[in-house]
Amino acid sequence: MNLKVAVQMDPIESIDISGDSTFAIMLEAQARGHSLFYYQTKTLAYADGTLTAFGQDIKVKDEKGAHFTAGEAHRIDLSTQNVLHMRQDPPFDMGYITATHLLDLIHPKTLVVNNPTEVRNAPEKLFILKFKDLMPETLITRDVGEIDKFRKAHGDIILKPLYGNGGAGVFRTHGEDQNFTSLLELFASAYKEPYIAQKYLPDVRKGDKRIILVDGKVAGAINRVPAATDNRSNMHVGGRAEPTELTKREHEICEAIGPELKKRGLIFTGIDVIGDYMTEINVTSPTGIRQVKRFGGADIAALIWDAIEARL
């Protein structure tokens, strides 16, 4: 099976190939004989019933400093592609949402991974609300009084933007925090949407586990341990990746959400688990598959392509 594959992503020249999941997916596609077309979201264009993108035919190589070669830039009709990977990073803003609407025009004739309708309908900090028994105590609001009550009820809490990503804007605050009012003023000036507050989970010091699911089934996991001076475990802000095994509770979480992910066409997802609680379901551009393989786990890029090819 030789497929035409388009990849919608951030600038390829600036990625860190040692940890980039999109790059791993591209390497596996190429190894299977599929052709690759790379473009950035800003080049999408719709006219006269046709959705196009301006980009380049590309070849990739697992070599730092020389990880790709690209042909002359040209515009293509995206409906001519067999598969399209929507892999640009959040923030999940109106630009992101608009891209999902445009890609809806070619899916499923061109299989978009993940299903753009369901990506739009499953914001990572809101989709989790469908699984109340699996998540920590959570409040979503921008009402200062409600946030203050939540903080007083739970002591330590985490406050973060509802549509943020990569650990940006994540704060830990407690009942005696004299910066609390200033923090809410900062959020009010920076974000138009509600905020999300969650009960602080001390188990985060042991790690925030990223569990990757392919077509609703567990494919692998890594543990991400925050630096001593930070509450965030995201690897690009200093978190340390380490190998891990799933607990009974984590298997239960995955079994509970897996059928819903598969039904929605969310082929490649990643969930975040701290202690006994799931804190997010990542459906936009999950990461971690290169780290899983590096620690001796499954080749998740291959599993993703197995799932895609089975659908075709």
C-alpha cells in the first residue's frame, strides 16, 4: 500500500527530532513507502469547492541537523491525498478551530488523523468532564468568588487557562496565598474564556504519567517527573522522562475511555494521569512516542500506521 500523506504541522526546520512525535510518524510513513507532503496551517486555502495547501514534497532522515530535504514549493488539492495528519501544536484558538472546519471538507475521503470534527468537539481540558469519576475535583469558571470558595475548600489548587498547552500559565496557589488576587487579575487580563481549577495532587512529585492510546488501546507510557523548582512536568519546561509501568487503576482508566476514543475516530491520543486521577485527554498533537520507544517500549509510530492502514 503506497499512500499519499500530507502533514499539517509547525515549521519542520525548528523541531527537536529526538522527541518529536510527528517526525516519528513521518519516518514510519516513509519506511512503508508512503510519499510525504509537508505544509503549515497558514497556507490552507478554500476556493470553488476545493481545499488546497502550499507546501513541499519532503523526505526525512533521523539525523540531527540534516533531518529533511524538501522539493520546490507548490500548491496541491488536499483531497488528492489518502491521509492527512493534523499535527500543529495548540493553542486551541479560533485559528485551530477554523482549520478543523476546513479539514472537515475533505474527511473522510482523505482520512484526517485525528478526525477534525471530534478534535473540535473534544478540547483537552473539557473532554475529560465526560469521565467525572476518573478526574480530580475540578472547577471551570471565571467567577472569582467561586474560585476563592474552591481554593478554601481544597487548600492547595492548580489554576490554569482552559485552552493553554505545554504547561504555560499553570500556577499552584493555596488558601493563604497573598498573590491570589493578583493572579486572578492576571488571568482576567490574559484570557477571555473560563479558567480551570483542580485540587492539587501531591502525587505529581512522583510524576505525571503520559499514557498513549492508539485507536482506543494502550500503546505505551512514560513518566514525567517535574524539576525540583517546578510543579509542571512538561518535558520542554524541565520535566524528566523515565520508564514506567501502568498500575491497575491506570488500566481501568484506559479501559473506561478507550471505546469513546475509538468511536470518535481519535486514533492517536495521550492522557495525563497523576496518582489515581486523569487530568487531561490530549487529542490535538500528543507527544511521547519517541521516548516510549527509547525506553524499550512499543514502536507507537508503527502502531499508528497499522491502525490507519487498517481503516483504509
